Amino acid sequence: MSSAVQSASIDGRKLVTFIFMVFGMFMAILDIQIVSASLSEIQAGLGASQDDIPWVQTSYLIAEVIMIPLSGYLSRMLSTRWMFAFSAAGFTIMSLLCATASTIEEMILYRALQGFLGGGMIPTVFATAYLIFPREKFNVISPVIGLVATLAPTIGPTLGGYLTEFGSWHWLFLINVVPGIFVTLAAVTMIDFDEPDFSLLDHFDWWGFAAMAVFLGSLEFVLEEGAGDDWFQSEEILFFTVLCAAGGFAFFWRAFTAREPIVDLRAFGDKNFAMGSIFSFVMGVGLYGLTYLYPVYLSSVRDYTSLQIGETMFVSGLAMFLTAPIAGRLTSLLDPRLIMGIGFAGFAIGTWMVTGITHDWDFWELLVPQILRGCSLMLCMVPINNIALGMLPPHMIKNASGLFNLTRNLGGAVGLAVINTVLSNRQDFHYERIAETVNWSRPVVNETLNSMAQAFSSLGETAQTAALKSLSQIVTREAFLMSFSDLFLILTGLFLSLVLALLFVEKPKPAAAGGGGGH
């Protein structure tokens, strides 16, 4: 096996096997966002309440974020073959059960299990890429996993919108079944990269696992629900925050004292892995945050349907797809720190352009920012993956891959929580400032109201009321747009700060070959 790894060529069988694995990862990441544009249809189909329906997405995220760091230990214990096969088979079965769910309780349970099982595929693919291919081929392999990790959540709402529009919400899950069977069969018959180590089962740290589940599950819940519940004004959020802190303390204690910790944190001792994880966290903000923000604007201000939003958002996905091979090629020619710098700067320029947003921005005004976002994400992701994972010793890669992927997901969760909080607080702030200027002492306000009342003259006595309501809606809309602009200014500063952070990244040392086997 080691001679095959040392070879500078890519083994055809390994490549085909890897492509099947990548497709499994694509499905798992896609399913995070595929339901987001179709929650109202699922709600109607299951007769669910407005409070319960967000859990179709939240339950998946919480379960997935628990499995991702656990996957490294399970992969070493079961081997890549059986870890991936069980994950793919379980994900496929749960997809079928989601499609047949008849109550919201069943759907939430199946979605949680789908997220937990599917979450095992994501870091396993990242780890496999850096274990079975020669290091000089990373510039070919890394764009593939980078593209899937960024493209899947971007096109998820688009694909979900199409499936629901032309079929029914059941197809959001049924679409996984046939590909899932093929991925499972490919995993069982073709993956032969390493051997299981069942002795790890004897030392499995159940207390560490329980603490990690409480810590990460509570953290994800607080981040998902906090903004909507006004954070610590809610007793529920306060309770889960305390639970998160207690779980976190217990988890880190076990991580440093257990004979075989459930998650090995030593990878953070590698400077480039630590910096790569920070970059991955912030890229999670950019990836999931903007996938959320643009549809919020398009639906609430422009009144776009989920299908129209999907078609508008497709630009970013197309830009990612076209940039992937370029990013891979540049990785072999330039210092990866320079490529990341270009990517971070491009992202900052794209978000800065949106700070000038108005209520009549449409597809064409959002075109260049979306192209910059898509291209920049790919330019960043490929070297970030290589910086973080490509230089680690082989025995650390499986655990490190789980941690690395966890940072991206947590970045998305933290980003969405902060985004919703900033949007809400800044909108209230701007509404108060605008409302102060809209008063009866200003002639322009009276003139505007009178002209609006004339436009509603057909309503008779209620014309003045309709004019006031219309003016209030305009003030609310403008306050929202100003808060939107503030948020994009913050994001611009965040990505510019990453350019400075590159000073702390060491230039990767060239190496003749990749890692070793999977042990």
C-alpha cells in the first residue's frame, strides 16, 4: 500500500471510489439546506405548528454537529469502509423514512437520525483525500472536496425549490434513495484503504461522548434559537447555555485525561491547522450566512418566490463550479497564502459592494457581488483545506478532519446567530432614527402623506389611515435595508482582517509524497 501512496500518479480505482464517497458527502451537506425553501409546504403536509417546523432543519444540524467530530474515532475503530458504508446506508434509510413521515414528531426524529448518520460521511471524505493520494496531487483532489463543501449548501435551496414546485416536498428526501444505495454498495465493495481497530471499542469514552453531545447539541440549539427568543430573556435559552457550559467543561476535561479521548485535540498544536480552522470558521460565516441573507432580502423586500430566489442564487454556485479548476491550478503555481489573500480580499470587495443596497436592487445589481462570493469561496477553500490537513502526519488526519469540518459548521451557526441579532437590533435602531425625522413639523412629510392619501382616495374616509400605514411600511423597509448595509460592512471588516491573519500562517513545506495508510 505504501508504494502505491508514494506513486506520483493517481490510482484509477481509488479515484472512482473517492468520487462515490464525494457524492455521499454532497448529499449529506445538501440536505442541510435543501428543506429551507420548502418548510411551509412540509408544514402544510404534516399539519405542523409554526413553532415546530424550524426543527425540521434544527434537529438535522444538532445531530450532524455531534457526529462530525466523533467520526474520526469511529473511522479508526471500524475502518473507513464500514464507517462510510454504515453512514451512507443509515442516511439513505432515514431519507426514505423522512419522505414517509406523517407527523411532525416523526419527521424531527428521522431528520435528527439522518443528520447524525450523514454527518459521518463529511469528515471521512476529507480525511480519505489526504490519506490515499500523493501530496503533489492535492491540487487536483482538493478542489473537488472544496467545491462540494461550498456548492452543496449554496444550491440546496434552489434544488429544494424546484423539487417542491414541480413535484412535492417528499422528493426533497426521495431524491437521496437511489444514489444512496449506489454509494453504500460502492463503499462496501471498493473501499479498502485501511483496517479496523476494534480494540478502540474497549476504551470508548462514553462519558466523553455524552459530554460532547450535551456541549455541542446545546451550543447548536442556543445559536439556532437564541436570536428568535431574545437570547437570555428566555429561560429555555438560559438553561441550555448553562448545560452547554457544563458539557463543555466535562468534554474538555475528558479530552485531556481519558486514555483514548473521543476527540483528539492535539492537532490544534500544529500552527497551520489552528489557523486553517480559524479560516474555516470564518468561511462558514461567509458560506452559510450569505446563503441565508440574500434570500431574506429577495423574499421580504422584492417579494420573490422560492423558485425565483433559487434562480438568482444560482449565480454563486456557477461561479464556484467554474473557479474550482482554476483554484486547483493556482495552488500548484503560487504560495497558498497569496491565493487565500486574493480570496479574502475578493470576498471583502463583494460584501462591501452590497453596503450600497436599495429596495430596487435586482438580479443584475446582485450579480457581481455573487460572482465575487462564489469565486472567492473556492479560491479560499482549496488552500485552506491543504494548509489545515495536507501537512499533518497521517495518524492525526482522521481526528483532525472531524475538528476541521466542525469549525466550518460552527462558523455557520455562530454567523447566523450574530447575523439575526445584528439585523434585529440595527433595524430597531434605524427605525427609531428615521421615525424621529418623520414628524408633522416637516413640510416634506405632510406633502408626502397628502400625495399618498390622494392615491388612496378611492378608499374614502380610510385614505388617510392607508397613507399612514404605507408610510410606516416604507420606514420599516428602509430601516431593514440600512441594517442590512451595516451587516455587510461588518462582514467586509471580518474578511479584511483575515488578510492580516495570513501573516501568522507558515508557508507549507514541499514534500515528495502524500500521507501513508489510514492507520
